[in-house]
Amino acid sequence: MQRHRIIPAALALLLALAPTALAGGFFKVGELAPAFSLTSVTGQSLSLRDLRGRVVVLGLFHICEPCRMQSANLQTVHEATKGQNVAVVGVNSSGDSLTAVREFLSTFPVTVTYPYLTDPERITDELYGGGRFIPNVYVLDQTGVIRWQRVGNMNLADGAAILEQVNLLLADGNAAGTTGL
């Protein structure tokens, strides 16, 4: 009888821990961020390589309420870091149409003024672990290495938490143009 209780409990524990284990396999803090090149909702091309030498705050979003809230957090970071060696970038990583993304952006509580990219081929969704854990926020150092990430939990990735990580990297003195992306 004892065995019949242990097996379901073990299965339940594995299912509960699976998202964390999968996220650990997808998100590589300490490794070089995967490169991509996409187009913004305003028609401008942007490559992660274009941001070389800056601290980069990268948000990967779908069209969902948590993503709307996280995008607003990124707007706070964007406004707080104007004039600094920081780039804030949002990506609709789920392949939604340009029209759908523009409509979604029009419903935000704040106007997004950082580059917001569309990814019709879902390249970033694949490179950064897929859409199971949305929204995703990454902070990359000036060499393109992922130094901080939060997945699907905005309580741990509010504007203040992101700014703290950005300021640590800026204070590190590594803000001179370096390579690596």
C-alpha cells in the first residue's frame, strides 16, 4: 500500500518541478545571448548585434495580459535609463501579425517608446526557450552575456528589479564598447 502512495506523490512532484527544470535548460545565465535580427512595428530593422557595447533589457512577449503588464515595466526602465548606455527592446515572439501587435500595443496603459519588434517566424521564441514561460525578461551585459533573467513572474521582474540589475552592470565599468554579440 505504501508504494501506491509514493508513486503518485513522486509523479506530482515531477510535474510541479518540470517547468523549473525546463526553464533551467532553456535560459542560460552566464552564456552569450542568441543573436537575432527583426523588424520593429515602425519598420526599422534591429539586430542584437546592433546593440553591442550596451546593457540590453530584452523582453519576449505574446499577446496576453501578463505581457502587457511586463511591457509597461520595460517602459519604466526605458524612461529611467534614457541617456545611459542601455537599450530596452521588446519582441512579440509568438508570430502574431503586425496588425495584431499594433492593436495590442494600442491597449497598453502607457505608450511604448522603446523598439518593439515583431517575429513572424518565431525565431526568438525558439532561441530563448519557447512560449511556455511568457513573459520573459533578460538583462544582457555589454558583451552580450545573459546576466539576469526572469520568466513568467512579474513580481520578480518589476521595473525596480530590472533597474537594479541594469545599474549593477553599468557600475561594473564594462560600459565601454565591447564585442561579443
